[in-house]
Amino acid sequence: MIRQGEIYWADSGFGRHPVIIVSREELNRGNSVLAVLVTSKRFETRSRLANCVAFSSGEFAFTENCVAQGDSLSRILANDLDLSLGAVATLDAARMRAVIRAIGYTIDSDCEPA
């Protein structure tokens, strides 16, 4: 079962990147999931943006400083996730709330998870 807050490696149109699953668990039973692309380029600039959540190297299995970009919300096919490794980490509740707020900022909504 793919759960909200889990981090997987994915092969997408952007190459191989870690992604954070943001869709509800019951929606992840089909062929696709919603995920936020995690990037590491321009960390210094992006880590200060309201639509991004910064992660330091070593946090949640990230190997370098990176950001989750709320504006990079994408539908990813479950087949594009590297399920052989399983989830490489799971965000805690506070960091998951930060990711949801970053998505909310992107769409001009006061998103707050339950």
C-alpha cells in the first residue's frame, strides 16, 4: 500500500528523483498517485520560497540538501515508482503539513491537513 507522506524514487519525465506521495491512501489504490517532485538544484534560493519545503541532507533519507516544490504537483503512475525498494522514508506529521501548506500557497488556498 502506498501511503501519504512516503518518499519513493520515481522515474518520470524529469529523470530519476525522489518524490513525496501527497494523495490520500484510499486514492493510491489505483494506477496513479499524486506526488510532489523533490529537487536539489538552486537549494539556496528555493529553500526560502513559500511554495517550497526545505530538507537537509540526512533528513528522511535525502542524500543532499533539497526542496519539495508545491508547484510541481504531478500525477505519477504507480509503475513509475521504484516499488522494489519500497518507501525510502516517511515524512513526520509536521513536515507533511508543511508540504500541504506549500501546495496550498501555490493554488492560493489555505490548505491544512486534518
